[in-house]
Amino acid sequence: MNSLKLMLAGGLASWLVLSRSALSAEIPEPPAGERMTPGPHTYTLTVDGVKRSYVVHVPRAYDPAKKWPVVMMFHGGGGTAQEAMRDTGWAEKAEQAGFLAVFPEGTPEDPTKPPQFRGNPQTWNDGSQRSNLGAVQRGTDDVKFVSRLLADLKTHLSVDEQRIYATGFSNGASMTFRVARELSPIFAAVAPVAGADWLANLAPAQPVPLLYITGTADPLNPFDGGTIHIGLRTYGRKPPTQEMIRQWVKLFPCPETAWVVYDRDGAKGVAYGAATNAPSVVLYTLAGHGHHWPGGKSLLPESFAGKDIAKLKATDVIWEFFRTNAKK
């Protein structure tokens, strides 16, 4: 444990800060009325007196004459929008498949200073009531932020309101669960990765199709449930993965019997619902995989987050799930 603390305090922190410096050169917000250009754009808005921001990757094929799907990607705790964009490949997928990739920023401990993984981490108020999680401590209304963000996005870009999706990693995955429950009329489908559904007792206004991906050897998101430990601190007690999935399945009028949709290279996907191209709930388990975005570029070392061994590319699998789900 002492070696973990030293690693976090020293090499990892320094490396992450240097990596962030290279990644976080500010992306300018386009002047009002300027013709939209491909690539990343930063937009800002004020929510409850706090300046918030998000990055949108606009694909080269963007044409405002048609409506475009939206994929919102919530970064993990301590992360940033630009790191999530780089680590997951969602911007590249937006270019290939033709959608708007949106990367919201959480809130840091000190908004007057740049975010840092250890010294000034950005987090989401995921509804967990975890008193040592920054955004929860501050009572940040991230649900309002997401709602306002989507309204703001529509003033800049042409959005297909029937095809708005959310995904996220770790604390961002838990935020994905939260918006699926509290903003369910907005989202056509969601796909949390390696996070917990902390609001199982809060029924959504309408059920949202769910794809969930997690590793079986994730020390920060224990597959069988239990207390989450990061160093010497605890961050709540996560329910078992199967229990979370059962709770979600119960939201739909579908059988609780699963059928296999994928079984390859240590990854197994099971689906609940009619055997069609768009099942209601899908669970992917990755044997031996730790706390990393599957198929991405992880910043976290094995000693902290477990092995990064999944061959499955989460971004591709999630997009295929989103592609087959649209609001009616």
C-alpha cells in the first residue's frame, strides 16, 4: 500500500501532469456566426453561477442541413474532456460513422487552477452520496449541467433529438447511469463502462436501453461488489454487477433470461430482451481485465488499476449498440 501511495504521489502524478499539459492546450470557442469547421470546438456556459465547458468534435462530413446523432462521453474521475477524447477514440469514431462526439468537463476542486489528476481532480456528482467525492461534496448539479449543455449544443449544431446517447468511464460511467435515470426522456440509449449505478431506487420516467461493460479483475470497480478502495481511502460500496443488471432488466417488459451475443478472446456479451438487433439490456464481461477503457489508451498503470488486456474495442461495440437504438 505504501508503494502505491508513493507511486501516486510521485511518478504517476508527474507523468499525468506532463501528459495533461501536452493535451490540454485550450481549444478556442468559435466566434458567433463563424462557419463551423471540422475538428474539436470548446463551448462554455454558466450553470448555478459556475462556468462550465464541453468539447465537441465535429466530423469533416458535417452538414447542418441534416440532423446529426450525438454521443456524450463522460470522463472518469480526475480526467478531462480532452483526455477522454484521446483515450477512447470517440472522435475518430465520429469521423467514421457520422455523429457529433461531445465531451463534457466535470468540476475541479479549485476552479481557478488547471485540473490535475491528484492535486485538482475533476469529478461528477453521480448521485452516490459519497462524501469524499469532490462534486458530491460540493453538491454540483451535474444533471442540470447536462440538460443545459444539450440545449446549448442545439444552438450551435444540428442535432437529431431522437438519437442522443451517453457513455462514460468510472465516475463518468456512474454519471451515465444517473442521467439515464433522471433525464430518461432525452437519451435513446446509454453505455456505462466500469462504473456503478448508485440510484437503483430511482425509477426513470421511461426505461433507457443499456449496454454495460466491465472487467472481472477491476480493483476500482469490483465485479462481485464491495467497498471501493483507492489507496487508503474508500469510495462507497458498489453492488454486484449482476444485481445492477437485474435491476435494470426489471425496468423493461422483457424476460430475465439472457442469450449470448458475443463470446471471443475472453469477452462475453449477454443480452436481455427479444432476440433482435436492439435488445433492451446487454452486459459485456472481460475476463481478467482491470480499470481501463477496453481497446483504448489508458493512463493508469497496472499496479493501480489492474491489467489492461481486453481485445474488445469498447467504442466500436458501444456505437453498434447505439446505432440500432433510436427514440420512437
